[in-house]
Amino acid sequence: MEPINQHSLLVFVLVGFSFCILVEARITSRYVRRVNDNVDMPMDSGAFYVPPGYNAPQQVHITQGDYEGTAVIVSWITPSEPGTSIVLYGPEESKYTYAASGIMTKYKYYNYTSGFIHHCTLRNLEFDTKYFYKLGIGSTTREFHFTTSPAVGPNVPYTFGIIDDYPFHDNRRWDTWGRLIEKSAAYQPWIWTAGNHEIDLDPEIGEPYPFIPYSHRYHVPYQSSGSTTPFWYSIKRASAYIIVLASYSAFVSLFQCGLQYN
């Protein structure tokens, strides 16, 4: 699936999250969400398409990987075994000039065990350039592409989108969500942040630590802006300066909450 716009960015905004983009904004739709009970999509919905092939990479998503946009973090899951955390990439389709090696993690939450979660950072990318990338090994590989942002500057046009909210506790929904958004998130960067539904803190079911699923699944370039935690950070992109804040930082620790204020 082609991205909506090669100079576009989706910003994933969750409930309880404070967010600032220092750009001009205008109303593009008069749609108002009705106040009704939400009905979950069935788990076998075709929107949650599972790619064919044994251990095929799935839930592929990318985000900006540094402060100004010359790096991209590629993330994905292999469901059955670790496979490889290597990404092949380059500016020509099916001709992969470069390779980058990432990391692999997984987690348990109550009665759920995740697949093998991979994160790999592609560095030293050129601005405003289309790159193709390939995941997987053997006969089960998948190919995608993205276009890096223009160089940072005061008068660079850029398009942003905002999406909010996410269900919590049922970790199977983390997987279906990842497959649902792959059609967009594998091709254009989504900027991640945590809100109340990502806390996933429930001592009654033996889960005394917050943000476990979110922290394992979504990596962000927080260190490039001098942050001490992935729950708040900032990046520059084209003409925008994006500040990610976490209104639930006290769930991490009161000390960290003070660091965010500073």
C-alpha cells in the first residue's frame, strides 16, 4: 500500500497524553465522534490480515530514529521463532546496498506471551529520499519502503495526522492492532507515546509494573533529545518541532515525573 503522502507523518496520540506541534493548524473535517459504547472488531476480521509463510514478519511499523530525521527505527514481530533482526535496505528497489542489525525482545503479561519483537535502527539516511527495506530470512521475506523527511527548516511544508486511544489489558489486541495499522505504519513513520490505556498495571492479575507491553513493542528515539526515558522526548521534522509528554509519568516514578518537568 502506498503512503498517503511521501511527506507525511502519523502521530499516535493516546488518552492522557500532552502533545505540541509548533505549526499552523486548521479544521479539515466537521466529523464529531458519537458517544456510544465501542464494539471491538472480531478477532478473525480480515482487517487483521496475517501475512502468509512460516514465521513471516508481521506488525511492521517505523518511527523516526533520531532528533532531526536521518534515522528510522524499523520494528516487527516474528510469531514462531526469533528469525533475524537484520534489515536490508537501500535507495533502489530490490537492490539492498546496506544492512543493519537490531535487537530482539519478548514479554509475558498475565496469561499471554508475545511473539519475538524486533527493533532495528537505520542510520545516516539522506533527507527527502525514498528507501526500500527487506525483513525476514529464507523464503519468507517481506519488502516495504519509506521516504525520509525533508531537511529541518522554518518553511518546509509537511502533512501530519493524529490518531488517539487504544484498548488495554487484552494483549491479543496489541497484535491485531499491529497488523491493522501495518498498511500505513510500515511505510510512513508514526510517532509513539503512552497514555492511560498503555499503563497495563494490574496487581490483581499479577502485573505490578506499568507499561510492559507498550515498552517492549514501541521503541522511540528519546536519548537523541537528551531524555532519560522513552515516555517523553522531542524530535524535529521538516518545519515542525514535536514535543512528546506523558501525563501518566508518575506511574513510572515520582522522580522521573520531576525529570519530565525539568
